[in-house]
Amino acid sequence: MPMLAFRLATPRVLVDLRRVSGLDRIHIGEQGVELGAKVRWRDIERDTRLAVAQPLLAEAVRHIAHYQIRNRGTVGGSLAHADPAAELPAIALTCEAHIVAVGPRGEREIPAAEFFLAPLVTALEPDELIVAMRLSAWPKARRFSFKELSRRLGDFALAGAAVFFDLDERGCMRALHVGAFGVADKPVRLLETEAALNGMRPEPAAVAEAIKLGTSGLEMRSDIHADADYRRALLETLLTRAFDEAMQRSPS
Amino acid sequence: MTSITPIINGVAVTVEVPDRVTLADTLRDKLRLTGTHVACEHGVCGACTVIVDGLAVRSCLMLAVQADGAAITTVEGLSKNGKLSALQDAFRRHHALQCGFCTSGILTTMHALLLEEPDAGEHRIREVLSGNLCRCTGYIPIVEAVLEARAAYAQAESGA
Ligand SMILES: Cc1cc2nc3c(=O)[nH]c(=O)nc-3n(C[C@H](O)[C@H](O)[C@H](O)COP(=O)(O)OP(=O)(O)OC[C@H]3O[C@@H](n4cnc5c(N)ncnc54)[C@H](O)[C@@H]3O)c2cc1C
Ligand code: FES
Ligand code: FES
């Protein structure tokens, strides 16, 4: 709707999904969690099961927009809109979620890594509709953290970071995933940071070095709120705090 | 043009609206319910907040056609028989408004919040209030007024 208000979008037809049933379900099973396209931020926030089944998602959603926006904004809308500073696309990418789309050629599952192409541009075809987002099951002992900085509570983030990993019996990180948003033209995974630290213990010096390695290759966004240097420093700080918190937070 | 019949402040009203027009503009220009204010028109300021089927939402981000059949409460619907509601009365006593531009959006937001969460603490109230910009009163008297009005909502809930 803001796109219409600004005359940035002038669609010939606009389809309201309000009366399409079945898209507002949150399904939690052994395979993971499926969020219907019409699930609202409010629904995620109020579903106490998700705090256990997908704690990183639950934490991220708390940072999205204001009360009145959270009453309306949806999973499908956020994924399709693909704002580079939005939380859900970042979670989808970091958690390797799949986006389920249907169109005249049937249903397909698009990995998040292939879904977000550029600011407000996705792999969705014009005649396709998102019906759900699928997240794989979350091991109970998994460590995680979500950090962002915005100028005002509920505003879009200047930068944000999501981190999760499992610890093996030797205290080494496994399945490390590191995501960032608000910093580039789409959400990104810091694959070099992940590669440098996977199988390692989360020692502060190694973590700091790996963060630098991961952010050095990023082409940082620059705008009136934050220039590229500031964003880089901010992201590094948020990532450092995220690793710290992930280590300190005892698994539920 | 599409014919819609929302229930506005308890009364079913049928209006013809162009598909492209927002709920905010329909309330103000068509139905003359000018208590709903419009400023930013892209969801940031909160001045246009109304309650749709129990939820506080931005009426500038909703098309009027999407409100067909919905129960809508605007700021005009808060007082009963010319008497201010407990929340409005608390705003008056705490001087929680000056120019009043933001006030209708804050009243509708806080009304919806307290109906659902009459025990909302100061932190929660401030968090929710972050979706409404007030550029002249300052938020402290607003928070005080809302905190005080909670008792009336808790009472209404236990009495119901
Ligand atoms: C003031 C303000 C602050 C905000 N702050 C944040 C924030 O901090 N973080 C954040 O992540 N978001 C934020 N948002 C965005 C908000 O959370 C919603 O995600 C966004 O407004 C989309 O709303 P919607 O779900 O109603 O989608 P719509 O507005 O209905 O649609 C958005 C786009 O997605 C398309 N679309 C919708 N559903 C589908 C579907 N099922 N399949 C295919 N295409 C679809 C539409 O055609 C349209 O192009 C903010 C919005 C506002 C107005
Ligand atoms: S006019 Fe609707 S939020 Fe500002
Ligand atoms: S009372 Fe003037 S903007 Fe709030």
C-alpha cells in the first residue's frame, strides 16, 4: 500500500487475498514449521509454540514495525516485497527456508537463496502467488541471536544480524549460519565467516577475524541515515554481540 | 465504483467508493467522520489509526473496498451519549493533548490495546505508542493518562 500511495506502483489489477481461505495457518510438525502467506506478524508474536519451535524467527518478528502495522503485515507480503532491510527475508535466507509459490504451472518450492534477487525484486513470476514459507526443524539445543539497530523502535533497521549454530561435544560450532540485512541491496549470508568458524570454538579473536573476513566483501549501502563506513562498523558490532549472546544464552 | 457496507461505530452504512480510494479518505471525505486524521499517508505517523474488527490498523494503508462488512470504530465511536470515555477523560485531565492532531490515532490505538490487554504495563504502552507520532505534547502525559485509564478497562472486563 505505501507503494501505491507514493505512486511507485500503479498496477492495473490488485488482488485482495482476504477471502482466500487456508493461507493463515501456522503448522508446526516434526519436519519444521510452515507459515501460510496470510499469517500476520501479530499471529507469530502471539503463538507461544513458535518461541520453542523457531525461536530465531520469533525473536526477529518482534522487531518488525509498529503495533498497528504488525496487526496487518503478512509473511507473503514481506517476502514478495523483498525489502533489503526487512527481517523476514533475512530469516528466510539465514535459515535456508523455502518459499512455496503456486501459479498456472503448478506449485514450486524456491530456496530463499534463489528467491531474493535485488531490492524489491524476487524470483516470483508475475502470475505466481506465495502460499507459504517452510522452515526446517530447530534442534532444541541450538544457539542463536538476533540483533538490529534502528533509529526508533519498530523502524526499519539500519543494519541487522542473525546468527545460529549447534555446539558439538567438544564445544565446537557446527551448522553455523550468519545472515545480515539492511546493509546490502538484499539480505546476505556471510559465507566466508561461516566457513572460517565452522568446526571451531567460538573464541573472541577468531570470531572477530572471521567477521571482518565476511563483511570485507560486502558492498555496503549508503543513505542519509548511515553511510557505508558507519554501516560496516555497525554490522561488525552487531555480529560480535550476536555471537556473544548466542554463546551466553543457555538453550531452552 | 463498488458498493460496500461496513459497520461504522455500530451502524451499518452503505457507500459507493472508487476502488482506488483508501479507508481513511472514505471516512473523512465521504462519511464526514473527520476525527480520523491523515498526515503521512504511508503508515508511519499513526494519525489515521482506526479499529477494524478489533484490531488497530492504519486506515491510510487499507482500501475502502477491503473494509466491506467489517466492524469499524473511529474516534467518534469512543464517547457514548455525549460522554467522554474513561480513556478520553483521562487524556483531558492529564493534558495528554495540545493541538490534537495525533490524538484520535492515539486514542483508537490505546483503546484497542486496553480492550485486549487491560493490564498492559508502562513498557508495553510505550512500545505500542511508538507507532504514533506526537510532535507537540510529548509522550509523558499520554503514558500517564493511559496508565490511569487501565482501571476502567479492567473493571469493564471483570464486570462483563
Ligand atoms: C511504517 C511501516 C514500517 C514498517 N517497518 C517494517 C520493519 O521494520 N520491518 C519489516 O520487515 N517490515 C516493515 N514494514 C513492512 C510491513 O511489515 C509489511 O511487510 C509490508 O507493509 C507488506 O504488507 P502486507 O503483508 O500487507 O503486503 P501487501 O502490502 O499486501 O503486499 C506487498 C507486496 O507483496 C505482494 N504480495 C502480497 N502477498 C503476496 C502473496 N501471497 N504472493 C505474492 N505476492 C504477494 C503484493 O502484490 C505487493 O506487491 C513496515 C511497513 C510500514 C508501513
Ligand atoms: S496517515 Fe496513516 S499512518 Fe500517517
Ligand atoms: S497533540 Fe499535537 S501532535 Fe500530538
